[in-house]
Amino acid sequence: MTNLITGLIGVAGVCAFLGILLWWIKAAPLIIICVLVMALLIYDFYQSLRANGNGTT
């Protein structure tokens, strides 16, 4: 359960940071890179939760 909570806090923090960054800098290459980074972050978070059994061993 701890991995889920801390992971969601981390994902929300990165989304907030990149969202503010993209709000001020509206460049197509930056948008593409940020979308790909967020997709990889969410995929890795999902894989991490599946591998650990959601924090319970």
C-alpha cells in the first residue's frame, strides 16, 4: 500500500511540474517529449505495482 501512495504522490508531482512547464513553454518538441516521458512514467509505475503485489509481500 505504501508503494501505491508514494507512487501516486510522485506521479502527481511530476505531472504538476511538467504541466506548469508546458503551460509556459508551448513548443511542439517539448510537448512530444513530455507526453512520452509521462507515458513511460505511468507504465513503469504500473509495472512496479504489479511486480511488488501492491506493496504487500
